[in-house]
Amino acid sequence: MLMSRQCSRSGCAQAATVTLSYQYSKAIVWFDDLLRDRDPHSYDLCLRHSARLTVPNGWRLEDRRSPRELIYAGGPRLTG
């Protein structure tokens, strides 16, 4: 079943591809495959916004997406 949700970033109309969650007390941010259902404690981001995200100094980003998603997100770009 295909999920179709919009990126949580204000003004972005792109489809979300990743779910971002975080734990403030441990200074950690996680990227996961887009969750099946929207979670009010996380953010759904499009490919562009997830690729450009930087975490605050002292924080750690863990990418827990499936290998299929990682290959797509970080694969070479085709030009033409």
C-alpha cells in the first residue's frame, strides 16, 4: 500500500520519504523509513529536506532507513 503524505517543512509541497524523530535528553536524531501512520511526535520530510538536514552541535544523527531507501537517497544523480 502506497503512503502519500506531504513534507512537514513549511511551504514544501513534495511527498514525504523519511520520518524524523528525536530524543532531546540524549541529543540524538533518527531517520527512519516513512512510517505507515503519521506520528504527532515526529516529522515527515521529503528527500531534499532530509538530505539537507543538519543537527545541532553535540547531537548525533542515526540513519535507520532500509538499505533500499539509502541507495535511492544517496545514489548517483542522472543528468541529461
